Amino acid sequence: MSLFQFEANSHTPFFLLLAFIGGFVDACSFVIFEVFTGHLTGNSILSMVYLAKLDWPMLLLSAVSICGFFLGTCLGSWQRLKNNSLRDYRFLIGLSFLLFTGVFALYFFAHAVYSANIVIFIISLSMGLQNGFFNKAGTVGIHSTYVTGMTTSCINAFLKNVQGDSSKKVLFLAVLSFILGGLTGGVLSVNYQFLGFSFVLILLALAFVYSLTINDR
């Protein structure tokens, strides 16, 4: 099997794009806001660091991110268990696009009501929805908003080296996509701040268009 041959219904390129988005958003969020928006581990540690420093505004921001991601994951998981269909793929990606559109509309056009806490909650909610709903490429478990679990699963798959098992290839490419997304997001946000971060709208638009091409065959 070639490196780029996968199960017919795995939609692997779609999930690789989601992993790229996950890394991109997490890197941008940390550069701009100094909190993570795509997983709980980093923010739990950051919360303790901010608590130790008695930095109450940053502690609140970190807590808001944790709450948003947790709520989004619950809602995404609930929707996946209730009705995991291609229509839901499109709805969730479209919703994420709208949520991020709201984020940039607040920042660029509504300074009077802009708040870092509101923005971080929206971003974390979107990443939680992605984490909760999009968790499998075919039969391969994927967490496209953080890399720790995928790396462990990838190492295990390579060590087992089961004949015909494509999971190690899928997971390896997902980890690589996440890292490349993080690098891209880091470079753009360091150099262009929110303007660079807004590139995520293009990525989400691509993901939505891609979801329209997916079928059940």
C-alpha cells in the first residue's frame, strides 16, 4: 500500500486539513493571547502558573478557554453520538467558520464590544466542537486539536507494525499536519498578529468546500 492510499471512506485529507487548522489556531492563540485554545492539558498548567503569579486576568482568560473547549467538546461529542452524518460535517465546519468570522468582526470592526475573554471563549468553543465531533478518519482515532494522543497512538502503531494497518500512516501525517499548522500559525501571528490569524478563515472555507465533495461511497 502506498503512503497516500487509505480506506475509501476515511476522508483522510479532510482530517489532515483539520489537524493543520488545529495546530494553526493553537499557535496563534498562544502567541496573541498567551493561552491555548485547542486542549485542556496546556491550559491547566498555564492556569496554575498564572495562579502562582497571582496574575488574575490571565488566570481568568485561561479558565475561560478551558470552559469553552470543554463545552465545545461536550456538544461536539453529543452531536456525533446522536447523528454522525455528512450533513453534520458540513454544519460543524460551517459553524466554526461563522464563529471565527465573529471573532475577527469583533476585533476589526467592533472595538467597543471587543473582549479577549469573549474571543477566547468563542475560539475555544469552536476547537472543542472540532475535537468532540471529528474524532475518526475511517477507523483511525484522531484528535485534530492536540498532538499528544496522536503521537502516542502513532508510535504504538509503528511498533506493532500490523500488516495492512494504515493507521500508522494516517496518524503520522496527522501529527505532521498539526506541527506544520503550528509553524504556519506561529510565523503568521508573530509577524502579523490578528491579521495573520485571520488566515484561519481561508483554511476553514477550504475545509467547508472539501466537506461538500465528500460522499458516502
